[in-house]
Amino acid sequence: MKGLKRAIIKLTLLYTVILLALSTSFSTVTYINMAQGLGRRTQVPTGVVYWADYSTRIEEFIRDRDALVRRDALERLVILNLGVAALGAVACYFLALWTLKPIEETYKKQRRFIAGASHELRTPLTAMRVENEVTLSDPKVSREDLRQQVESNLEEIEKLQRLTNALLEMDSKKTLDRDQVVEQITNIFIDNAVKYDPEQRQPKIVKTKSRIDVIDRGPGITEEEMPLIFDRFYRGRGERSRATEGYGLGLSIARELAEEIDASIVAKNNPKGEGGCTFSLVFS
């Protein structure tokens, strides 16, 4: 975050310098044009006879007046540019925030992704290390104990393989046609519906030309969790979520696949009394 803050400050300074340069240039041109105009007006018209003393006094008065106008205009322009610099710096700060907002969001998502991936990778690795250390520290370990330990390690390795495959699937650039993408997204919806339904019932699927609805009869989704369910590695906080295997990647994959075919995903709880929720793939 410190790097992002430094970037905001640097961008704010850059915007402010550009704004001040434009304002100063405009003020300079304005002052020069005004000064030249005043200088032309101090010239006494040719062909007009003035008393020498009276003519001199008029010229001195005009020069003094023009000098006062120039000084007053210069002071006003300096104050104006200082005001532009002060107010512009504030405006440029918010402009820098707006400019870097997408980068900040990407940075936050990256940090959440790294944190989630680290947690999911650490869990099976920690389990294997602890079990292996316990087994090796037992002087009376039998052949059967060793066999069970190897089988346990293989189970944890399989979990790591599934996680790795899921991550590769998210970031792979393989090309799928529209029908394959619709099918894969629907399978993710169905898999989630069965997984989180205590009775593991098959959901109802409704297809139209503009959308596909997958309606389950599970516990539903809380309002607090609804904005988070498409984040990578996010898993619900309910007992059913903790009891099921998974990495919280399915809906993230579904959303990215939907974007590939210019579609969107909508999730909403079913009306009260029905229970569960409906995941919809909506075609644009």
C-alpha cells in the first residue's frame, strides 16, 4: 500500500505541475498582450499640437497610470495562479485517486488471491509435515502405520493437485466455444447447489434464449456474503460450507468464463418459504 500511496502523491504532483504550467502560460500571454496595449495608448498622436508642459504632464500621468495597472494586474495574476495551484492540487489529488482506482482494486484482489492461495496450500502441507514428524518420532511405528501415513500423504497431495488444476484453469487461455462455456458454468452452478444442500438434491434448471437459471433448495446466501461469493477462495461461513470440500474457486471461474462470452451472472435468494437461491447466466 505504501507504493500505491507514493504513486498517488507523484501523480498528484504531476497533474498539479501541468495545471500550474497551463495557468501560468495563459496568465503570461494575457499580461503581455495587456502591457503592449497599454504601451500603445501612451504614445501622443502625431499632428496634434500641445503646450510642451501640458503634453509632458499628460504623458507622465498616462505612464504612471499604466505602471499602476500593470502592477495591479501582475499581483492579481500571481494571486490567481497561487489559488489555482492550491485548489488544483486538491482536485488533482482526487483525480489521481480516480485514475489509480482500478490499479488499487487489482492490487487488493491480488493480495486476497495470494492470501487465499497461501492458506489453501499451507493446510495440506502442514498436515503432511505434522503427521510425518509424529510417525518418524514413534520408535514403535509398524509397517502398517507407515502404509497409512503414505496413504494420508497421497490424499493431501491429491488435494494440492486439485487446487493447482483449479488455479491453472482460472488463468489458462484455452479457447472454448460458447456452448462449452455455457455447459461449464452450468456444471459449476449444479455442483455448488448439490454440495451446499444438506439433502444433496439436484437443482431445477430452467433454460430460455436469454438465460439459464439453476434453482437450488439449499440454505441460501446471507446479504453480507452475497457480494463476496464470486471472490477467489471465498467460502461461506456456515456449517455446511465448513463441512464441504472445495477451495472457493468455482464461482470465480464461472464469472470469468461468463465474461469471455459477454454474459453476466446474477445470484439471488429465492422467495421466503421456498429456501435456497437461484444462479442465473444472463446473455447480453
